[in-house]
Amino acid sequence: MRLNTIKPAKGSTHSIKRVGRGTGCGLGKTAGRGHKGQKARAGGFHKVGFEGGQMPLHRRLPKRGFHSPMSGDTAEIRLGDLQKLSAETIDLAVLKQAGLAHQTALGGKIILAGTIERKVTIKGLGVTKGARAAIEKVGGSVEAPAVSVQA
């Protein structure tokens, strides 16, 4: 079998209707468009959601929710991933180099997921309460972020 020999199954396709080709075809004269009106004319169309002048549904409904423009700028790092790093001091540059934070991240936050068994120093990153407790329990320390992530 070759790609240029593949055909649809027999009887699965129908020939296209040729509209506006006389009364014998069943779609002559008005070509299935009916009589008069915007949709019967050439170029007669409305934009998506148009309701004939009535206020469209998408404008009648209230706006809801909020999308933070900063949401994609903060990397989320698991505590267990820090165990795999060889560096003693961990900051955003180290995380980016290790591939744990995306290159466009402006900040990071360490969350309590997994465990850590070695002493590390966290600089300039956000840390959840549980992650901070786990780091300090094994003798590590957390230095407050220099710049706020919520800027």
C-alpha cells in the first residue's frame, strides 16, 4: 500500500451538489438560499455571535474571574528536587542552570513535596511554611527574597 493509492471506501463519499445550474438539479434559481434577505445576497454575512441587533450573549453575561499577569513568571520547585542538586547555596540562577526553573522565570517558590536530608541555604526564593520547617529541621537556612515576586 502507498499513500498515493489510498482511496475512501466505496459508497462512503458523494459527489458535490452543483447549485444554481438550472431547475433540473433541484437547486436552481435561488440555489438553496431562499428568497430575499441578507443571507440570500452575495457578501451577506454577519460576524460570529451577531444576534440581529439584540445585545449578544457574550456581552449580556457578566465578566468573571481574574488572571494574574505574573502567574507564569514564578517557578514552583519541589523540596525533593533540591536534594538532587549538588550546590550548597541555592538561588534562582542555580535552579535555572539545573533545569528546575524555566529560563524566563523572574522568581521561584519552594513547596513541601518530597524530602530533603542535607543542609542547604536558600537565597532570594519564596518558601512555604512546611518547606521552611523541613529545611531548618536538617540544619539548613532560608534567607528572605531580595525582591518581591508579586511586584
